[in-house]
Amino acid sequence: MTTAVNLSRGACPRLESQHVRLEAEMAVELYIRVQPTVGTETIQTQAASIYECLGRILAEQGLNRADVLTERLFFADIAAHSNTVKNVRAGFYQDDRDDLPATSFLQQQPAADGRLLELQAYAVHSSSAAQDVEALIGLPAVTSGRRISTAGLSHIYLQNLTGGDDLADDDFRTQCRALFERIRNVLKDHDLPVSQLVRTWIYLRDLEADYDVLNEVRNACFDEWGVTLLPASTGIEGATLPASSRLSADVCIVWGDGLGDIEHMHGESLGDAPAYGSAFSRGLRVPRSDRTVLYVSGTASIDTAGNVVHVGDARGQCHRMLDNVDALLRPHAATLADTVHAVTYLKERDFLPIFQQACEERGVPRDLLNTVVVADVCRPDWLCEIELTAVLPAT
């Protein structure tokens, strides 16, 4: 029997916090975005305001701090601010759980003025005793992972995955190969084929220098492993911890009896990435018994031949980027209004009002749960990129 998923949204008046609530038969899921309160100036006060707001949202929605499964923290200055934020997080969670959520720490400056930090979080609360959450072991020291299983479906979330613990003398290629081998080992540990790897986010400290090598290593690994169902992916600038790590990744793996046939997504206005040497899909459609999830890869201003469109024109690129997202969603009867979370990457902070104006002109929902950060995009001429996850009723 197919069960329904109900989706609702909430936000504070100034959009400093937003959440999307999904209600299924046995669980409530929350996607949450929090910015620091206006008027807070130091990293201590901004981090404190973010976690105070997170606690308030969880309480208002009937969840608790132990239900937070993953976090992604976006820093203006990760080297200077990460220890302060870690202390605030530890204090927030210490009375409610034995471990912290699986978390990524990213040097990706929030685009809004005065923001030193921003948070995206994902929380799940189940009314069923059948739900099981397990912390993964045997990962690099800075990496955290969770496996959650309920109602015939399991997910693994790996956050801040690196190529290992002792990275000081490793070049990028060595670290990159080790990172993909670690993904493969997690799949092997759970007796899963690589086809269950549905989403990757890959962050490169020096995108311009290392992106081509990332493609070479990823292509080689997927060829060796016989991968034909390519995951949705984002490859973007983003430093992490430790400082010796030249790249990191977040990973989503899904499997179980409640899963249908996973399919690649295509759009009429943009070509497929493998056509120009990148082993990822434009997106994946993942049908479940209670919903269909669309994982849309990082999408920029590109045409069907793989060329950059509107070189040097930020406004034109924002519109083409959104055109391409629409083209990926449309065949599945989806729109941006079905998004549960998104991240937009701008090459320069000055592009923020241009992006906001483009969204206004196109009628993009104002309450879209979208974190906007400053990060370099994988081609010199690209000025912006967006990624998202959308949820639709089961078909």
C-alpha cells in the first residue's frame, strides 16, 4: 500500500530561519536552515543564536535535539571560527545525546552581509520502535556517518569524508583516490552495489588546480567498479578540516525493499555530464513507497553541447541556471516549489542581489529553503551554480 507524505513549510518573518516538514506514516522529517540573528556580530554570538533558533524550531515541531541526524555548517573563516562553533554545538547537544550529528564543516562564506556562519540541518523523529539509527565506525577522525533504517528503507549519510587521517604529505590525486576507496569500502561493509550511491557533494580546497584530477580519478574508479548508474553530484570549492585535507565529500547511500527503480534525470536545455568527461548524472529520480525524491546535481549556465552560456553576464547566467533546473524538474511534474533544501553558489558576493532579482522575476518561492554562499564554480567562466533536493508524492 502506498502511503502519503505531507509537506509543509515555515519561516520567521525575516527568513533568518526556514524549515520544511515532511510527515510520513511513521516519521516526521525536518529540513532546517538557520542564519544568525540580525545584530549579532561575533562568531560566539552568531553561533549561539543559530543553535538557540535550531532548538526552538525543533521544540515547536515536536522534535528534540537527539533527532538531528546531519548538519552542514558554512563558515566565513573556518580556521579562525571552527573551535568556537564546536564548543557552542557541544553545549547545545550535551544533555540530550551521547554523540553529535554527522556534520560537515565548510569554508563557504554565507553571501548575506555580516553573516559569519550558516547552518543546514536534517532531523528525523519516528513514532515506530522499528527505526534504528547507528553511528558508523572506522572512519577518518574528522568524518562522521549515520545509518538510519525504518519501514524497509535504509540510508547512510557520510559527512566530511576525507582521504584519511595523516594527509600532510599526500598530493591531491592520492587523497582523492583514497576518498573514493573509502566510499567503496562503506558500500562493501553493507554488501551494497555502487548503484546505491545516489548523491555526492565533493568540496575542493583549490578547485581551479584540482578539478580536472577529480574527474580523472572519479572516472577511473567508476570504470573499475563497473558503475553505470551515475550518482547526482556537486563538485565545488570548499575547504574543510583538517587544513591538510585538499578535498572532502558528503555522501548519501540508499537501499531497501521500499525502493523502486532509480533513474537518471535529463533536461532538454542541457547535455549530460558524461558527454564531456564527468562521471555524474544531472540528477537522480529515486522512487520510494511513500514518495519520489529528486536529487538535482549542481547545475550552472550550460547548453546542450556543454558550453558556458552568457559569459561575463551574471544576470543571464542566473536565469539560464534556473532554466536548466526547470528543464530537469519538468519531466517529473516538479517545480522549485517541491524543493526541501537547496544551496546556491555564487562566484562573487556582489552577485547576490542579481540572483535575488532573477528569482523575483521568475516567481521562485520566497520561502525556498536555500542557503546562498560564495564559492568558486568548476569552470572559470561560470558565475553561479545551484543544487537541490525535491520531494513528490509517490507514483
